[in-house]
Amino acid sequence: MSGTSGDWPELSSAGDRPTIVMLHLVSQIVGKVATALLPWRNHGWHLTLRVTPRGLRTEVLYGAGAPFELLIDLVDHEVRLIDGAGSPSVPLRPMSVADFHAEFMDMMARNGRRVGIHAAPNEVDPATRFADDREPRGYDRDSAGRLLGALLAADRVFKQFRSGFLGKVSPVHFFWGSFDLAVTRFSGRPAPLHPGGIPNLPDAVTREAYSHEVSSAGFWPGGAGAEGEPFFYSYAYPAPEGFGDRKVGPSEARFDEALGEFVLDYAAVRGAADPDRVLLDFLESTYRAAADLAEWDRSIECAPGQPGVPRAV
């Protein structure tokens, strides 16, 4: 697998942050429907979204009428309720979060899906209730389309990386709380109790998510409550001694003391001659740093998967 810079669209805080902030808050409203309806699954995996060629979607949701999905469609720029009878929608456009929330909940109710959700954002500070957030928000279709392109490119490489592990590993999925695409490998050992303290997120959620030792990597394009350029990240919990001092690839990668994780700017990947290879180098070398220092069982690794070729056993 070898991607080119053409697979990785331009994405920047200066040009795309207003749209990304709006989509972060929209995704929280959508994601909270899954949280309200689905039984809790380990590490909160049930409430995440999946990247599709059209945007971000929930898994199949049960418990409010006939089974349905919700799709944040970044091609036709709308949020759609999809079931066997059709796909009513709310358009994405410049508007306040309060207006989107009202239109979305009305669309749900009109189609027989009266779902009570926790109506304020998580992992965002301040956590203004959706119905009270009347600040005008921007939405640019070109920004949304390029965000989708970046997510699809990252999803492709993350899935290649995920294929090289036999142990417990998460899907490649999108967390709407922090607004990032992530994939997580597990050593199989329990972790010490997480201290919690993530803004506007119950400590019980954080502690369940980090109940076991992990090496986790992801892509953050930006979001509400935090500013900065899009970047890839990799961290370990618990972080073994010396983790931040390890040399990892590529040369543009660095350890961010404030975040407690290795980071690699999206622009550095996009500008590389072989972006996929550069990102895989980052993912593989930061995982090795965690696994080496924490003495993981390395027999749970395997060669990367190939299309149509079963893994040799």
C-alpha cells in the first residue's frame, strides 16, 4: 500500500476550523442517540461512529421503533435517519447549534424516534447545552469534503496498521467526544485505575475505557474547545518509564509533554513523497516504543494483512 499526496487533501485550522467545530458539535448530538439506545460495550465502542465514503455513521440502532442508522453525510451535507422506509434528513449549513439540535430532534420525533439524550457536549469546556448554544456557526461544504477525504485516507492506513496484530484491538472508529479517529491495541493486562478528570466526562466512563493497558493512535483534525493544526498522535496508558524519550519515526514526529503523547502534524504526512509509508512508520515505531518498554507479549503481532490472502497459521 502506497498513498500519494493526492489522497491527502489540504486541511488547516485557519481555513477549516469553523466547519470542523460545527461538525464536532453535530457529531455529539448524533452520537448521544447511540449512547442512549445501545447496551454499554467495553471501552464505549458502541457509541463511536464509522467512516464511510459519505461521512460518519452510527452502527444499527435499536430501541426506538424499527432499526435505523444515523449518517452525517458530508457529500450531500445533511444528517440522515436511514431505515427501511426512507431517509429523512436535516441539512448542514451555517446555523447555530441550538437550531440544528431543534431541527434534528424534531426530525427524529416526526419519524417515530423520540429519544432522550444528554443534551450537552462532553469533553468540551465550557459545555454549553445544545439548546442554549445560539452562537452563529460556520459550515463550508468544501471544508467538509476535504475533512472527509482526510478521514478516509487515515482510515485506510489505520486499517492496514490494525491488520498486523493478533491480540485484542479496537475497530478503527471515530470518537465524537474528542472528535478523533482512533485505533487501540491492548496488551491483555489490566491497567491501574485512571485518575479521570477529562472535562465534562464522567470519571466512570474514562476509567472503564482505560481499564486495560493500551497503545492507542489516532488522527485529530481539530474541534470545539481546543485550537491547533490537525495532527496524528500515539500514546500509551499507563505510559511506561522513558516512553517520551524514545526515538520514533519519522523525523518530524515529536513528543508533546503537555499532551503526554507523540504527535505528527497532518501537514508533514500530506507533504511527504509517500504519505502512507510515513504515517505507518509513525504508527509502528510509537507502538514498538510502548510495547518494548512495557514488555508486552510480542507473539500477538503478525505480518500486515493482504487482500484475499488468509493469514498463515
